[in-house]
Amino acid sequence: VKDGFVIRKPQTIHSRARARRQAEAKAKGRHTGYGKRRGTREARLPTKLLWIRRLRVLRRLLRKYRDSKKIDKHLYHELYMKVKGNVFKNKRVLIEAVHKQKAEKVREEA
């Protein structure tokens, strides 16, 4: 503060270049080993979230099949409850089950 002026210092540069580079590497899957993990597996990706995703996918498929008359409401309900009870691991398994049940029904009718 000389001769009545307040001299403003220029702002110090705080570059995000290193952070960006790190984020890029992380996107490729680097620096994600066990030693870098602070949260539990559950905290990082909750199993409930996985369950919700799977349940919604399977229920959506069943709804689609019922609406397009591929399955009747009885089979729909039976499979719906099985989906809720964790019988089908994924969409492919459910589709196979649907085909199997339909084939069985045809065999019974014949």
C-alpha cells in the first residue's frame, strides 16, 4: 500500500489438467484396484440397485409378452411371482422359461 493505492495480486492458477488426466485414466479402468477403494462393495454399487434394475427389466418383458398375446394372464401371473421370488437370473433365462412353458402347454393340448 504505497502512495494510497491497494495493489491487487493476480490470482494463483489452479489447473485441473492433472485431475482431468486422472479422470480419463479412471474411465479406462485404471486406479480402481482394491487398494484404491474406500467404500464397501455395497456402498459403491448397492445390491438393491442391481436387484431393482433386474426386476424392472424382467417385469417389463413379461408385460410386453402379455400385451402382445405371447402369454396369457395365468402364465403371466405365475412367471411374475417367480420373478419376484428370484427364480430367473436374467432376461435370457426368463425368455427360455417362457418358451419351455409354452411348448409344454402345446404338448398338453395335443
